[in-house]
Amino acid sequence: MMPEALIEKSEKPRVVILGGGFAGLELAKALRRAPVQVVLIDRQNFHTFQPLLYQVATAGIEPSSILYPFRKIFDDQPNFYFRMAEAQSVDTDKQILETSIGYIEYDYLVIATGATTNFYGNAEIQKKAIAMKAVEDALALRNTILTNFEKALQIKDEIQLNSLMDFVIVGGGPTGVELAGALSELRKHVFPKDYPELNFVNMDIHLIQSGPQLLKGMSDQAASEAKEILEQAGVKLWLNCRVKSYDGFKVQLDTGESLCTRTLIWAAGVTGTFLDGLDRSMGTTGNRLKVDPYGRVQGYENVFAIGDIAAMSTEEHPEGYAMMAQPAIQQGKWLGKNFRRLLRNEDLQPFRYNDQGSMATIGRNKAVADLKVFGKTYKTQGFRAWFIWMFVHLMSLIGFRNRLVVFINWMWAYFTYDTGIRLIIGKKKENVPVEEVTEKTVV
Amino acid sequence: MMPEALIEKSEKPRVVILGGGFAGLELAKALRRAPVQVVLIDRQNFHTFQPLLYQVATAGIEPSSILYPFRKIFDDQPNFYFRMAEAQSVDTDKQILETSIGYIEYDYLVIATGATTNFYGNAEIQKKAIAMKAVEDALALRNTILTNFEKALQIKDEIQLNSLMDFVIVGGGPTGVELAGALSELRKHVFPKDYPELNFVNMDIHLIQSGPQLLKGMSDQAASEAKEILEQAGVKLWLNCRVKSYDGFKVQLDTGESLCTRTLIWAAGVTGTFLDGLDRSMGTTGNRLKVDPYGRVQGYENVFAIGDIAAMSTEEHPEGYAMMAQPAIQQGKWLGKNFRRLLRNEDLQPFRYNDQGSMATIGRNKAVADLKVFGKTYKTQGFRAWFIWMFVHLMSLIGFRNRLVVFINWMWAYFTYDTGIRLIIGKKKENVPVEEVTEKTVV
């Protein structure tokens, strides 16, 4: 029998929150003054501000600027307890969560485990591509890009050289578009100065999108502007195209064409991360847990789900809200308020999503934004959208020190056309050693 | 036969610098306008500002603030070539250096490979202790400290708990003293807020020094003041004491006593890192290469050594200068000037060391400094020494952006009594899994 994890017993009901992403973090904060014991479980000791991961990957900002230790965020919240642990399964009858540090009893369980990269079942791609979902992914991409150029200096063979200097990004959502934009900025302003011995005409950036448009879910105007900006920046767009296979060197497309690269970046979608022991027969939608308008997982009284993992079906969004930061943040805050109502025996309020629109930045002075203010949509592109994007993201960072440091980094990069964090530390992706690829392999 | 590394052939003589520490970096800079081709070889793509590694280890500053990509430092120096590679051996007859990327011809070879941690031949300590010489070490220590506290929350057994919460530092030089000071600051101001469930009375910091005094090489006044500050901060000092063995759990001292810790930090000394193929029969001193007053390795015309690896014997320093930043920086600059003289067929100048003194910071407002100005020594302690330490180290950082970011971090930490980078990312040292240690193991 698994031992019990040591957490102080409290007379107050215990709310166990599984996952400290946007949803879990906001919920824990919202329960600050609630008469409950809050226990947050996460595999890592920090929250990740995912929207800026691509800037870590492209050496624009320090990882520590977008990672916040949970204990620091909550160091003045007495009802908050954190445990760094991996959840293994749940026994909903006994109200017990099994984790890597022992079992944890709960009165209320909130599943906020979020989503993970969706490789659509392709194990080889999963093994050989770089995802863009966690800080380890971002650092691996940074290390891989820089290591590739260091290796390229020793290569004469053209196919080999291209495989090191070309980058293929799969997925035309915000992450893919922002990465492609950031890489093209680096190709223009930074890499030629760092590597005067390499010819950056050889560096191709491919962006592959399964559908006919980029930035699905945004306005046609935003989509076509993003396409234009990327094409002007020299990014090669492959619309209505899918990747069939990748062996660490050759990307086979379903159009019959193929691309050579050692760096395939997979930003093609996400899928829910489940917890063993939960009765899924009650229904899932697109690999997410079906929840009622109060966030309850179908079939349970005291198990809730919020954020990416929760599919809350509404008329406007029959498949649930988009798997993005905004619905997660709002659901976290709202569920916190509902818990306080619940404990006062008041009526619960159904969730109402306040769509504030969405944006993507593509390069220097260039972004697209569909803003929703009091129900009206304002579409804007170019410098204004870029400025709004910067302001909104800066203000979303946790802590004044982080805002200041990121602001300095951004201003510095803006005026010097340079970023400072082109370091190779830690893991990188090395699928096929350069020496092992001969022309035969390529044919 | 190893292939030749691809580096542009130049009509100018090629100076190959092995190692981009303080000595190699300053030499490469000093050769900016010299009629030579500069090829810098380093295993990493960045220079490490080692004096502040202990602040990375204690979560005070970002790694990127003390790491500078070589390519960025030299992006406007046309005669500079960088290769990320490991040197394997040298053939001084053929003037060829063998490296992990192929062989490299040289006209002049400068060995600036520095020093590595000295475990005095104890392989088990080498395997189980954490060194404090590279950024990977510093990050491993940061991860280990934080992981230990997360684990300690699940432990009731007193011996187990102490093994996780106690830290043993070996070596009473600047690194050991500064680490002990920083850990005691964290124990006082930061950790109790982060881990309100742990009792930090249980956290012991031990500092072990083989000799009778801390900060060997500094004045008696500095040494005794450092001792007093550390004792007041609750650091347990073990003078005239050596570590005999460490199994990942138990530190056996030569006094017969033993300490239990999962974290042994080894800052007990450094030793030169050699290069195969060099005729060492000509003499080494304390595992360093003997060089003449012009930096030439004994027995060679065109092989030089500078920095920690070079033992330049003088009347005042028969064993060579101290293995510290200052002699390395000055030798790098001086050898750069001498190369220009050499190429103009002028007389070479022997090296003259300008000792500017040394300092160590021990905590908030507390430091010791022996400053040498125009040959006179000024000894100062307390707030003034601390302020001078901060100013000197801030100004030594490369790049205005880094100075600004570190300054903000330091000011922030000073006024909020908090630092922000308590993240667990990447490797940590796990010698003995908690589960495997029973009371039997300890007895």
C-alpha cells in the first residue's frame, strides 16, 4: 500500500488542484480567502508563462523571466500548500489521489492538467521532432539551432549543409507563426553577424499548415496579413499540407514533396492529458473531459476540471472553448468564486466566457490582433497590433522584476537588433549524427 | 587520419587560443588589430564569469547574466574565428592541434585551458560531490538544494531530514566562504517563507577548511573578520579539518567525527587541465605548465601558456601566480601586446603582475577586502567592502544589458530580501534515493 503524503490535516475542506498552469494557478489565487485548504500538485516547482516560450526558444529572453516558482507566488497565502509530485491515478470512491509522493486525500478535486503536444499517434515524429509546450522544449530548440550552425561550419556538402541550416515548423497557429517570424528576424539581423563564415541565403524556414489559412480561429484579415508578413520575410509557406513521416532528416509531405532538415518543430496541436481512474465513459470530447456549466466532470459531484483539459460545451462552442490561456485563466478565477458560493451554500454561477480576442506577433513592428472590447471586434495589424501585443504580454508577466527585465531585453533587442542569450546549455536534439548521413541516405 | 577542420586559410600567421576563460578571452580581444588570424577553441559557446557562479547556485541571478556567447563578444572583430570543439592532443613538430572537429594547424599555440576542480584523487568524492567550477555545477547545486527541501516535506525521520536540509561545503577560499554566506542569507530570509512547513533550525551549514584560517592569501584581518561574520550567521566552521570520504550520505572527517548530508559541495581547490602530446618532462609545478617570463612553455618556441594553467615562477611567487581571475586577465592582455611586438620583430616584455588585492562577500552589507592601490594595501570590511565588491563585480560583467539586469536583481534582492530564480530545471545530484536509506545505513 502506498504511504500517505505528509500534508498538515486541516479542519477546513481540502481542495486539491492538479496542475499549476493558467487555470490551476488562478484558482489557487482565487481561493486565497476561502475557508479551504488549498493543495496544489505540479510536476515542476514553477508556473510556465507559455505564450512567450517561443522567445526563450529563439534566444530572446531568459527562461527565468517566464517561469515563476509556485512557493514564491504564494508565500503570503497561509491556506496554500504545494507539493512537487506526479499524479498517478485517482480513486473517486475513497476520494484519494495517488501521486509519486504518496496518496493524498481530497474533499474536492480540480483537474487542471492542461494539454500536451498532439503527435496524432506518430511515434517516430514524437521521438525525433521538438515540441513547443514546456521550457525544456524551448531550451532544447535553442540549443539545437545554435549547435546546428556550429556544426554547419564543418560541412561542405550542400544537402548536409541545408539539413543543418533549414528549419521546418509544423502548425500554423500562433506558436508556429511566432516562431517562424522570430527565426526570420534572427536570420536577417543576428545570425549573419554571429556566423560570418556561413551564407544565410542557405537558411530556409518552412511553415507547414494542414488547412488553407494560418491562425485558425482569427479573422480572415489577420490570417491573410500574417501570410503576407511571413512571405515578405522569406518564410516558405506550405498550406493544405501535412507531414506524413520524419526520420530525423527527411520530412515527407502528403503532397509527395519532401524537405531535408535536422530540426522539425512540432506545433501542430495539443491534446488533453488524462488521469487514470477517472470514469471516461461519461464522455470526452476531442480527448477532453466533458464538464457541466459549473465545471463538474460528468458523473461526479466533487471532481471539477478547468482549462485545456475541460470541454465545456456551449451553443457557440459545442466542442468546448479553445485550448488557450484566456478561457483557462477565466475558469480558474470563476471556479474560485464558485467554491466560495458552494461553501456558503449559495447557488453556483455557470461559467461565462468573456472573449477578449486574440493576437500573434510575427516580427519587428509586425503583429496581427483581433481585439474584442465590449462585444465589438477591432481588427488591427502592423505596428499598432505589435505595440498592443507587447503591452498585454508584459503586463501578463508575474512580478514587477520580471516585467522590468523582459522590458529591458525587448528594448535592448529593438534598438540594437540583437538579443543576448545565444547559449548552448543542456540538452539538444541530435537525431542523426552528421557523419552518418551520406549522399546515399538522402537519395 | 583525422580530417582537417574547415577554417579559412589566411596569409597572416594563425594564433590558436585553447580556452575562452579570462586569459583566452582577453588575449583574443587584445589581438583585435594585430596582423594575425585568431582562432579561439572552447568546448562551450560562451565565456563564464566564474566569480559569480555561487550566485547562480544560490538562485540569486540568471545564468545568462554571467555567460557571454563568444560570437557575440567578437561579432565586430574580423580576424576572429571561433570553433566549439574539444582539444584532444597536440603535435608540436607538425604544429597541429587535434580536436573533436578535426585537426587545426597553428603558427602559434596559446594554452589557456585553465583549471578544473581538484578532488585530490578521490574518485568517490568526485562522483558524489558537487563542484563549483562551471555553470552546470552551479545549476546542479541550485536544483539539488531546492529538490532536497521538496523531499524533506515527506520525511519524519530526523537523520533523514538532516541529511536533506544540511549542507557541507569543503574549502574555505572565496568560493566556499561566499557560498556559505549566501546559503545562510537564504536560510534567514527566503527559505522559511518558501517552506513554512519546514523548521529551518534543522538546516545546518558546515564549512570545512584544511588550514587554520579562511581565505588563504588574504590578510589576517580579512580572515578573522570573515570567520566572525560566518559564525554570527550560524555557519559551523571546521578549521584544520579534512574530508576523508563521502558515500553520498555520510561525510567522514579526519578528526574522527562525521556529518550526514546529501549535498557535499567541493570547493577545495583546483588543478591544471593538461593537453596530450605536450612534453611535460620540461617541468610542471603543482600540475601547471612551467613558462618563462614571456609565457613560453619550457622547451617550445611557439607554444605559450597563460592563466591558471601557466606557472610563471617569480621571486615573490616561486610556484607561479595564484590561480585567480586577475593574473589570467592581465596575462591575456599582456600576451596580446607581446604578440604585436613579436610580429614587428621588437623585443618582448616580461610579464609584470599588478596585484590589485582581493575580496570576498559574505552576506548582506558584509564583505572583506584587501585592496592594493599604487602599491599600498587598504584593508576594509563590512558595508564599505561589500559596496566596493558589488561595484567591482558589476563593472566586470560584459555588456551594459547584463550590468543593468544584474543590478536590478541585486537591488531587488536587497530591498525585498528575496531573489527570484528558485527554479528546478535540469540535472540534480541524487546520490542515494531517500527510500533506500534506512536507519541501518546510517549507523
